[in-house]
Amino acid sequence: MGRPSGSDGEVPSLPPTRRATTTCGDGERIKAELEFVQLLANPQYLNYLAQNNYFADPAFVNYLEYLRYWRRPEYAKCLIFPQCLYFLELLQDKGFRDLLLNNNVIEWLHHQQYHFWCKHGARGTQPAQQETT
């Protein structure tokens, strides 16, 4: 994965109300959080988290809630896989987290993504049409 950055090349700082004491700097932490948030776009990874009982840990569920700051435009512009924000929202619901144990659900999610990408491209935009003169 390339260096996360916004359109101006700068990585936004963490929201000041969410800072916590860590052993790594804010720049390192925001890059790690960016990578993790984008992993949420992968249905197989969500299945892995469910199978390994991450969603049963209240601290992990609280962490998912904390990560919702990525929806803010100054952070969202850094995302390569913006569909991760959709999954981040769905993960706030225990019912959805429970469904992620079902391999049929994971396969369905994967197919939905595939068909969306085929139709709209990786960024959700239509390919540019050639002009005729």
C-alpha cells in the first residue's frame, strides 16, 4: 500500500479529542489505523475477526466505534478503499457482526463488491468516455 495522504500530500493529524497515550507517535498511529480501517473492506478479513472472537471483546468493539472518525472528509480523502467506511458502520451493529461467522454471508459480500467494482470501478466512478470529433 502506498503512503497514505490527502490530496495535498499531508497525513491529517488525529482528532484532538481522541488522543490517547501510546508508545508510537501520532503519525505512526494514524498510518496503522488507516491500514486497519481499510482492511475492513475485505469480507474474508471480517470473517477472520469473527471466527477469532474479536467482536466478542468489548474493547475491540469500542475501538471500532472510535475509528468512525475516518468518516470525516479530512480523513476519508486518505482512503483507497472507501467501502471500508460502509463496513465500519455495519460493524457497529452486533447482528451484522454475528452474521460474519457465516461463510455464505462472506461469499455474498464478496460477490456484491466484485459486481460493484465491475460496474463502477474501484473508486465508484464510471470510466471516462472517449470524445468523438
